[in-house]
Amino acid sequence: MLVAVLPDGRLQDLRADGGPAGPPHQVADLPATMAAREAADQPRWVWSSTADIYPALLRAGVRVARCHDLELTEALLLGHAGRWGEPRGVAAVLARSRGLPAPPDPPRHGAEPPGFAQAALFEAASAPAMEIQDLLFGYASQQQRIAETEHPGRFRMLVAAESAGALVAAEMGHAGLPWRADIHDELLRELLGAPQPVGPPRRLAELTADINAAFGVRGLHPDSPAEVLRAFARAGIQVPNTRAWVLREVDHPAVAPLLEYKELYRIWTAHGWSWCDAWVRDGRFRPEYVPGGVVSGRWAARGGGALQVPKVVRRGVVADPGWQFVVADAGQLEPRVMAAVSGDERLAQAAAAGDLYAALAADSFGGDRAKAKIALLGAMYGQTGGDAIPALAVLRRHYPVAFDYVEAAARTGETGGLVRSWLGRTCPPAFASRDAGLDPPDEAAVPPGRARGRFTRNFVIQATAAEWALVLLALLRTELEGTPAELVLFVHDEVVVHCPSDQAQDVVRAVHECAARAGRMLFGDTTVRFPLDVSVVGAYADAK
């Protein structure tokens, strides 16, 4: 059952092929009507954007089981055609079908912290008018283009998972992550000292004085990379940047306080008292998640830094009384994905073990687990120097199918070609690499083709790993439906569920079952296992 919906209350039932099943109709109370339809037959809702429509439904107490997000699907299809970054809204779909320039998508502003005035229900309907026929045309166009992809069955799974992920993202933002502001304040005082009326807290001021004394200067601002680089230059030390891994190789008395300053300054500015005041309300941190916000398919966040909460700050993430967190993290996910997508039977046998690196070491590296890990990571990330050289030679000799799989992706990327994940997410073309963030600043000296080849080598693995995690998330959402348990965090390969303590073991079983099902759904009958490290804890920081 398919139903197209517009925020202004117009509905249109659709046939299985996407054509209209009767005339459109206007409803006076859209949330109530949708809730009734959910209870009756759980249709798949076809709408322009989950991010624009679903949060208002959640505020009205309505949850939906399934949807087709036209904008997210259009982005996937544009990427598949090598047109990454083009407008993806309904108006753009219509314009392209008519041979007209696609209008830019309306801007999406950063999420306002909770506590600001909430927009009225479906206030977004004041955006440019859309006809129900426009939505239907966009959906029908996408179904036709999906059918024309190389692996339409896989691509349909990607579209369904991406849309399900958008539902989860909105639901997590609505539910919020439990957060104890009092504990957050205590840990900040432990790390930084008391907040000051003006300027940085005490510990940062002390470290600033220590850094200035070590350089023999006054007035240096440690948060200014340019000033720090000049100070090192005056001391006769040339460093390319002030990143932590670079500074750790430098022998100078300013390094230790500078590294501590950088870590604490990041906590103070990104997750300090001002952040807590702005983003934590009623014991919950409610950011806005952006599914598919990274080119590999991983999520991003629009405001609040939800996906980059430092480990020390996680002490403030405490379950409600009588509740616990089930934290599930996929171990060695990317190497296991490499075994599954490459079809290398010998590597797949190693990936059937609980510790892939140990199994690989026993099979081909004389029991040296560290060398086996270096080899696999070197193959996936394009490492070509140091200890990786002999390890890669062993990997290539014993697992040629897997090695050639990532090598082929690298060669395609170097020549400007497109590479795809298992389900069909496509790496942006070469001309879009800079905008997509594909060329890390440290690789500025690397020839562009080679830098892109290193990215595409890993893209085919990382993007597929993101797909596995997204399918796991969608399955787990369905499994938890009707229970008090709530998904509250999803970071790359990690899922966090907040649930009553007496239901924690049920959630643990559900997580393991969904992980196994996700592997079967993507890769069929494979020997590769996708085990999870699962912790049941009262505070997020206590998870493994």
C-alpha cells in the first residue's frame, strides 16, 4: 500500500506501480488521518522529505512504519549517474524531466537548539506550492531509473534503508539522548576549573601561561595555529601544522601543555557550559541528524556535534532510573565487508571467526596478528610504506581476489571513473572531489589522481559497511516497535538503545539477530560473520 502525502493535508492512494488509485483528497487533520491509516494498513508514505515532514508528525504523537523519501532517493540516483551534488528536490526532478535547468534546493538552516520557539505544525507548507501530481511524477520517475540500474534489487534495498534511516534520525532527535547536566557540569569543573565571567576557564589560562613560558614569549594564543607555528619556527623547529599527531613527534617543552590545551579547548568550545545550556533541555540532548550527510553514506549532524562527543564528556550520558543502555558496536566491520563483497573465499573463511585478524594471522601470517591487521588496513586505505610493504605482499599472495577488488577500485578512481558500494551508492566524480571533502589537507602534495584512488579504494568498503549498519538500524527499529525501548544514538558502526532494565537482555538478543539478518540480506549465504560487541550499562562512558 502506497500513499503520497503533502504537508498541507492532501493525500493520494497509489497502485503498486506508483500510478494513482483514485482521486486525491484533502483531509482536515493530517496527523489524525495518518495515525488511523497506520493502525489500519501501515502504508508506505511517499513524501518529499522526511526531515521536513516527520518531526511535526512526531510532535503530534504520530509514528509511521515506512516511507519513501524522494529527496534522499534522488540524491542516490543523481550520484549513481555521476551527478553528485545537483539539486534533488521535487522541483528539480520536474525541471530536469522537461529539459529545464534544475532550480536550487531551498536552503536548510542549521538546527536551532531546543528551547527556541518551535515552528507550527507543518509550517513548512508555506514553501513554494507543490501539486500532488508533482510528487507522483517524481516517484514514478525514480522507480523507472532504479529499474535501470545495474543491480536494481540491491538499489531498492539501499533506497528503503536510506528512507528508514531518515525515520530513525527524526525519531532519535525527537526522543533525545538522556543527558545529566549536573554531571556534565562536574566533569567540566574537574577538567577545566570553574567557568569564568570573562575569558577561558582557569585550567586553559594556566596552560596558556605554561606554553608562553616554554616558548619564552608573552601574549601567544595557543588556539591560533599561525601563532604556534611562528613560535616553533623562532625556536628553529619547522612543523607543517599543529595537529596532535604532528606535535607528538616534536621535542620541545611547549608540546605537552600545548597538546593538553588543544584537547581541553576543544571540549570547552564544542561541549562546554554554553553547549549544555543551549542543547540540553528536560534531561535530553536533541540534535538534528542528517542521514547520508557524508559521501560514504555515514550520517552527519546539523548542530550540536552529536556524532563527535568526546569520550570524557559521555560521562554525562546516564540512563533514566530503572533503565539502561544497550550499546552495540560492530567489531572489525570493514575487513569483514571486504571479505563479503570481494568474494574471496579464503578471506571469507577467516571472517567466519570471532577475531578476523587472529584467524588471518593463523592462516597466512605465522600467527602474527599485528602484521595481519597492518596488511588488511593497508589494502583498504592504500598504505604503501614501512611495515605495510611485506605484509601487503603476503596478503596479495594468499588473498588475491580481495586484494584485486580494492586495487581495481583504486585504479578506477585514479582515472576519474565511478566506483560503487555493494548496494549502489556512488563515489562522487573527480571534479566534485574537493567539494565532497575527498582530498584531505595532509595529502595536498599527493597527485590528485592518486589521492582520489586512495579514497575510492576505501569507499567501496566503507560505504558498504555504512549500508550494513543502516540495514541493521532499520531492522532493529522494526524489532523494537511496540516496546518502550528507544533508539537514542547511531554513530557509524555503533547503535545505542535506551530501554527498561528488565528488557535489556531482550534488546541484546534483538541486536544480535538483526546484525545476522543484515549480513544475510546484503550478502546472501556467506560464511562471513558480523559479530557485535554489546554492553549493557547505566552510563554510556562505561560501554566497552
